[in-house]
Amino acid sequence: MQRLTDKTCVVTGAARGIGRAIAARFHAEGGAVILTDIDRATGEEAAEAIGCRFLPLDVREEGDWHRLAATVPTADVVVNNAGVTGFEQGMVPHDPEHASLSDWRAVHRVNLDGTFLGCRYAIAAMKAAGEGAIINISSRSGLVGIPGAAAYAASKAAIRNHTKTVALYCAQQGWRIRCNSIHPAAILTPIWEPMLGDGPDRDARMAALVADTPLKRFGTPEEVAAVAALLASDEATYMTGTEVNIDGGLLAGSAASPG
């Protein structure tokens, strides 16, 4: 079943990981996918492999969004997926006591400013038709505190709240433009590789990282993409301002039996 036929779908940060899986799923669902990323080489490679179109986009830069709007003036689905943890260049302090202001701002500039600009672009690209789907990729970390990743957790929490604001604003205008957020927990993407390594203890490291997850495993980017495909489709037209957790049961509580 192709649920996105004739729909123009823009996905940010889609050169790899969850974004790439979403772009691939949307293409398989019949969508006309515009895969965007700051990494031109990897983005072009991903788009060619999927069979969709690539456009360079730095979500932090307002000018890049203006250029996207000129090239893709209308869209039916926009997925604001681009994001960073703050640890891309190595392990630096990101706790509330030692995080630097510059590192804090760098994370927020991508995660939160990028989502704000993406939502603003989406509204402009959808309001003429009066309908569309905006999907913001937040995180399980946007629902709980993360002492060692304060900027990341705060930015993802803000994305959750801004999603609801956008949903209410669009409804207030009388548009059928929906805005929902997805909150993945441990999804096995390249972002985890620095922590997992490629040594003989890799399996043990993986098991330790999901030990508190009731399903005892990492999720896959394809499992997140399946949720995104539902939210993008006309099957979810009564869902807006909603958050969807995909976390292996982590936020449900404890799977342990009482002693």
C-alpha cells in the first residue's frame, strides 16, 4: 500500500540514520521525497540509493530555508529530523555544572532553531492547500532529565512543546495542518558507534546500554520510519499535537516482577 502517492515530502538530516530510513520509507510509500542534509556527499549518495532528490540544507541557516522555499514552494509532509547530541567531536562536558555556553548554544541551534525554522517553512509551504503533516523528531530524552546531556535533553523537550504550539496555531487558523512529534529512545544509528566501538566487548556494551529497556534491545531506524509514515499519511488526520514514544517500553515503567 502506497500511502504517500502524490505527496511532496521534505526530510531534514536524512543522509544517514533515522532520517535516511524515513526518506526511504516515504519513497517506498509513493512520496516525492526531497532528502536534505548539510553533508552533501553522503546526502547525494543516500538520495541516489533511494531514488529520490537531494538538496543541501543547513537547518541552522535561515538563508538555506529561504533557498529551499524558492526551490520547493509547496510541500505536503515535512519531517524535522536533523539533530546533534553535542558529542560529535568527542566527549565534552554537557552536564548542567560544566557545560560551556557555546556548546549549549551549538546543540540548540541545530535541534531547536532548526525545528523552529522547519516548522515555519512547513506552514508557509502548506497553508495555501490548507493541509499537511509536520513531524518533529524529538527523543525519549525530551521527556526525562539526562544529567550528562543537558543541552540535548532541553532541546528535545522544547521540540515536544513547540510541536504542540504549532499544532494549536494551525488549528486556530482553520488549517488541516497537523504537527506531531516522535520520541525515539535507543535506536541503533551511527550516533551510537563511539560508545559501542568495534572491539570484542561490543555485544556486552550493547546489552548494557539497553539493560533497562523492557524489550532488551535497540530499536531500528526502520521502526521509527514506520511511525513517521503513519503520521504523514491520511490515516492519521485526527492526530495533531500528539507525541508518539518508540522506546521498547522504557517509559512504561519496570518490567520486573514484584519480589
